[in-house]
Amino acid sequence: MTSQLVVPFQDIKAPCLSWAQDWLKTAKKSYVAGKFVSSGKTLHPSINPCNAKTLGHFVETTAAELDDAVSAARTAFTQASWKRMPRRQRAALLHSAGEAIRRHHVELATLEALDNGKLYREAFNDDIPEAADVFDYYAGWIDKFYSENCPVDPGFLNYTTRQPVGVCALVVPWNFPLLLACWKIATALSMGNTIIVKPSPFTPFSIIRLFEILQEEVEFPTGVINLVHGGTEIGALIAGHQSVDKISFTGSTAVGKKIVSGSAASNLKAVSLELGGKSPNIVFEDVPDLEFAIERSFQAMFSHKGEKCSEPTRLFLHQSIYDRFVQGLVTRADATICGDSFNPEATQGAQCHEEHFNKIMKYIDLGNKSGARLLAGGVRDTNGSNAAGYFVRPTIFGDVDNKSVIAQEEIFGPVLAITSFKTEEEVVAMANDSIYGLAAGLWTADISRAHRVAEELDAGSVFINKYGCYDFASPFGGFKQSGWGKEMAIHSLEAFTKVKSVWVKL
């Protein structure tokens, strides 16, 4: 999402695995009111998905600790030391957070790869640099988010003010744990909110380390940032908490609906949701560069082992280019090397956790039974030491019925469904035939068709002639059951502020 150059593979710094092993020996705690605390006794393990061994443990947050975190955040929000902090000082804190992440780049990338199963070079090149850069981006917005002078009837002055929402709970998924946490943290803090972060119980460690770094190196006032741990139980307590003003959630549509229900039953707290997707990728017969389209479609689909909400999981190919395109994808899938996150030869890591691995394999079985043609993969990779981990070969199904389960339900893994088409009208109808509307792509040399189809596709982001373009300055978020609201750009600032209308009789 930034202009930062990707570090060549040979220049990527070696992971600090011995440091990580020592750091993981002690159970990790919640962070409340400027201290790491633990009154609970429930130890929760986090598993290395590459070998199914326990990495370390964290202590689940109790209901009382959650109350303490909310209370600390509320107190910090109302104190002048944060609420009335000069804008430049708040911006300096955000810049400091970004610099601190850069200083600990290797540590954070190592923990991210260990906990999630993604390749170390993916964490090093993609996740950590952007996690740092997003703090700089939103530090720049702090003194540039203007309010309005409203054109009301004569005799009155009417203006609006933008105020922080208050105590914000930031619920983070396991696919990009640190990066997506920082998306939310930087935005919420830039507008003067206080925060409580809840990482996924499958991937807590990079965020825990981030809080250690912020405690040691960035002087946020006490209570401004807080960290809690746990799964569905603590999530439900957050959703129903009367003193939480907002929830920003990234994750599955099913869990998003539960959060909405909990919020509605408690205090009608503000909710923003970045949820699932089943994104279409349409390649017309006049694709301007077929080989680039094949390569990019493969990378967008299978990088980070397919655990991306906006990945192009439904590929629609014009019948005239179907065979050549499919062959290019299959060749790349067959050449993929599944392996440990730190194996320099590996090109795909392990699925994040066992439950998710089993879910993917069940969908592959459904695909085989649906009448679709299995073209590549479809099996667990048990090569060598991979047998102990959660590795799925990149899987490609051809001749997929767009009404079938594998074409309609989010799999969130390395499983691609390919369908052929004849006409523009036919493929637009199939692309929009989904409960999701997160992203969509199309490839064509016809500029009129490009704009026409982009207008018709029911998705929050549309990529023309390169699937998967992202930037902090561009909003990201979907339509339909892919979520409410936007991440990034000015639009996410709206989600972390509330508008007040002020009337003055002249």
C-alpha cells in the first residue's frame, strides 16, 4: 500500500529465532492502564502451524480485567493529557510508533511468521513495513481533517465539529495480525480516541510485542492503549459492554453479525465491519497482456496462502482464452513449494490453524463432489517435515458452476474456482451473483468496456488490468455482506469521529 520498495530476497535480514524462542518462554499478559497484568489463570496455547507444536502461551483476559481496561481507556479519554493534547504532539507520538516498529522490524516479522504460518519474507516485505507506514500516514491527517460551515437560512451561523467517538474496541483477525491492528490503532489514535485491542487467540504474539515496544519507547499517556486476550467469550463481553463506544472489527461475516447483535442489545455502540469476500476476477478476450494477467491473477489468489478477504477466488475466463490461461495457472500451482515459514525455498506457507485447515479440506471435498474438474492440488502437502503442519497444495477447480458451494461460500484458503463465459452481460450477472461485494477485477483493452463493467460490478473496490491495488489514500471496504464502512483514507477517519452540529443565532 506504500511506495516502499520490496527488499530483494537475498537482502532480507535473517529472522531472530533464538530471541523469539526465549521471548516465548514466559506466558504473555493483558496490558491495562500502562501495565502488563494478569489475574486470570487460563493459559491459552498458540500453535506453530508449520509443525503443530506449541509456540507459547498467553493468559486469557478475565471479565474484571476487561472492565479495568475499559475504565482506564475512559479515564484517559476524558483527561486533558490526551483529549486536549496539541495536534502536533499527538502526531509526533504516531510518528514515534512507526519508527519503533521499524527498529524492531526483524523481531515482529519473525513472530508474525511463527504465529501465522506465512512466509517470513511475506511478513518482512509486506506486513511490517506497512504497519509502520500507516502511523506516518494518519499522523499527517491529524491537522487536516476539516469540519464544515453549513449554508443554512439567514440569521444563523451553523457549523459542524468532528469529535472523537471515545473508547474504541479494535478486534483484529489472524491473517494479517499486526498490519490490520495498526490500520485500526493509527486511525483511532489520530482522532483522539482511546483503544482496547483484542487480537485473535490464534495469532497474539506480534501484537503483544508491539505493546511492549510502545510501552518502552513511545510515551502514550496511561490508559490510552490497552490490550486484552481471548476468543468468543471476551469478544461477546466487548460487544455487550455498556462503556465501549465503538467496535471496529475485521473478520468473518458470521462473527460480524454476532457483534452487531451484541451491540444492539447493549448500548447501540458504533460498529464498523470489514468482513468476508468471494471476489470475481474477469478476463475478457482482449486482455492487453495475457502473461501478466496469468501471473498477477495467480499471485493475488495464492500469496499469503490464500488467507485474504479480497483474494480473487472466482476467476471468469472468456472461452477463447480459457485453455491457455488455465494452463498457465496450473503450471504455477504445480511448481509451488509448500514449506516452513523460514525455508528459503518455500513459496507457500501453512494455513493458520488446524480448524481452518480442516475447513479448507472439507471445501475441496465438496468441490470434487460438485462435478467441477480438479486441475491442480486438492490435497494436503505432506512432503518431508510438512506432514506435521497444516499445508494445502494450491488448488484449482475448472468448469465450476457459479451456483455451487465452492463458488458461493468463502473458503479463505488456496482454492480457486474457474468458470468460462461468452458475453459481457453473462459474466457481469455471474460476478454479482454473491452475498459478498468486497472486491472485483477485470482485464480488457477496451476502455469503454472497462468503465462500463466497473460501474456494473457490485463491489467496494474494482481493479482494472491489475488485480489487487491498495494505498493508504484509497478507501477499502465492501458492499452487501462484506461489511459496513471503510478502512483507509479520509473515510476511516469518519468512522472514528462523530459529527456535532452547532447553531448560532446572529
